[in-house]
Amino acid sequence: MKEKSYSQRRACALAGIDPRVYRRRSARPADTELRTRMKELASERRRFGYRRLHILLKREG
């Protein structure tokens, strides 16, 4: 948009997305501690899927 000085509506039309999707802000919490711990567990236990990682995280509290 900045490089070609397109309006938001025009840029979204070219990209094929709805402008409301572009403007939408996520309402989810950041959960940075949980995400870092999940990445640590996933790197330690590479063969574990998300279900088993979930169980490990539930055990930790």
C-alpha cells in the first residue's frame, strides 16, 4: 500500500482478501510463557504430537 500508494480497499481487492480481515486485531492473549514452554518440550521430545505435549503441560500445571 505504501510503495504503490494504493488505498486499503484497492490493495485488499488485489490481494483477494476482505478489508475487515486486514483490519481485524486478535483478541487472544499472548501466552508467551506457555508458548515458550511448549517449544521447549517439543524440541526435547521431537516425536511427541500436540496431544502428548498437552498432557505434559497439564501435568506441570
